Amino acid sequence: MRSRFMKRVLFAGAIAMAAFCEGGTAQVKEQALWSENFTQAKAEAAAKKVPVLILFSGSDWCPPCQMLDQSVFRKKEFADFASSGKVVLFHADFPRNKVQTDELKKQNRQLMQTYNIDGVPTVVLTDAAGKEFARTGYRPGGAAKYVAHLEELLKKAPK
């Protein structure tokens, strides 16, 4: 029992240290880029004729979610990709310690069921109507590789 606890503590410490040591690049995850209203995100995607990128995460308790956030979503390469207008970003978060409205919790739970999400982080790409065409999750290698991966997935988008 103690051994498992210590492994978890060491793993969490390693993640924190990796995030701290990663420095040197700007921390750029802007909340304004990520919608928390799926209806609005789909409407924006329809108006711009682009897909929706849905991030399912547990922002304050899930180590792989936090790694994805630190190594990809807070980096300039992803910020450039996000601001290019190729996708509309939507975040379905399932935090343990962050306060959310009941309406937001209900929306996110419903989306988790709709997209059959069985673990986080999961990234789902949909058309503007919400029809899924690709899915991925955490991938090591940093922001540039992750953006390249997303670009490949976007090629599957319905025309």
C-alpha cells in the first residue's frame, strides 16, 4: 500500500518537475480560446465552416491531462494553430476541485455519453454539426508534433 502511494507521489512530482523544467517557451493557453458552451462552439464552427476540437479532461486531477496541457496547449505552436482558424476549441472539463455550474456539469456529462468517452484526456474532432470524424489523446513529443498530428487528423474532415 505504501509503495503504491509513494509511486503516485513520485509520479506527480516528476510531472510537476517536467512542467517546471520545460520553461523557455511562453505559457499561452488562453481560456478565451476554449469555449465551454458546446452549442455556441458548433454555431461558431458552422459560421466559419471549420471542425470543432473537443478536449475531454480532468484538469485538476488527471496527470496525462495536465501533461497534455503543459506540453501542448500552453505552447506557442498550439496557440498559432488555434488562432489560425482551422478549428473551434471546446473544453469539456471534469474537475474535482474547480466549481462549475450544474448546467455546465450536465452538458459535459451528456457529451461524455454522446461521444462514448471512457477516459481522459480524449480529443475528439467533429464537424460543425457535432459528428465525430477523428479521435486522439495524449501523445508525447511536444506541441509541434501534436499540431502536426492534428493537421493529419483534420484531413479526414468531411468536405
